[in-house]
Amino acid sequence: MSGPASATQTPNTYGLRMPESWWNLDLDPSTRDASIRRRIMADIGDNVPADAREGLDSLIRAARRSAREAHARGALQFAGMFDVLEDGSFLIGNVMVLRHDLPEGATPDLAELMLAFANHGAGNSLGKGTRARQTGVVELPHAGPAGRVTSVEDIDFYGRASIRVAIMQTIVPVPGTDSILVIAGTTPNLPLTDQFFDVFDAIAGTLKFDV
């Protein structure tokens, strides 16, 4: 993308549709802890077996931590779903949206960006040879070409021991700017990676920029 953009070319906002059952985590430091607990308890609290209550508390702490980290990273949006399965385990998926300004003089060239991502992940063998270890370019229906990076990573999810998660990142140049929008979907439910990736892909496919 070259040359300065006029004001009419630069989007002021974006739109992204989440599944109806998902909800946006409150990122406001003054209200998020209480509102996150209320929302999780309202959604699944009454359905949790007694022996899964400790896990529910861990889930609430994890959601709060995720909201804190999302806010610290400058996230524009953080949405997710939490559900309790019949065996008492949890089904978790989330999507975080961030906007990054590229270094001065850099342009949001997808080929260069994808090469950088591929080089960065070259030493990580997790998910190699599967859908969870791919780098490429996709076409979003309303936003045009975008980078797509999938990986499996060990992250500090609960604030204690790290856990392994599957991640799908969709990297979208913001029209008329030297910025990129990153839509990052994450789940610790690795056996359901393909299913969650389908959901993350569908969410990214709803992206629209408003000019």
C-alpha cells in the first residue's frame, strides 16, 4: 500500500460479528472483575456440578486475567464462550482484536508479514504438518486479502502452570493506513482445534471497515 490516504479512505471503526452465544468481556479496569463473574455465573453457574466448582473459580480467574492482559495489550475487543461439558470439563474459546501501527517506513505488505511470521515460528514443532501450523493469505468477503497464521503454543493461561492452546491469527491491513488489525482466536480444547478454527475463520469473515 503506497502513498498517503485521504480521509475518505481511512476507516474510523470496524465491525465484527460474534456467535450469538458468545459475549464480550468487559475490559474496563473499574468494572471488569465483577462483571465477568456475574456474566459467567449467569450463563453456567447453576449448571455446574458441585465437584466442578473449583474449576469454575479457576475459569473466572482465567477470564479476569485474560481481560487484564487484553487491556494491557491495547485490545479493542475481547469476546468468548465458556461452557461446561457433561464430564465437568470446560469448553473455552475466545477472540481478541488488536490494532498495531507498523514501524515508520514499513508498509502492510502481506507477503512480507507472512514471511516474518513463518520465520518466527520456524523453531516451534507443535502442530507441524496439521492445520494448526500454517501460514498463508486468505480472502475476507468484506475486507479483502488478509494474512492467516495458525499455531499451537504453551502460554501462561491461568496465571500458574502454562497450558497448551491452539491459535488462529488473521492479520488485516487497515485501508488507507500503515496499521494492521489482528483477530486472534484461541482455545485450550486441542481435540476440537479444527472445529474452533472453523468458528474463528467465520468470525474473521464478518469483518467490515466503516469509512
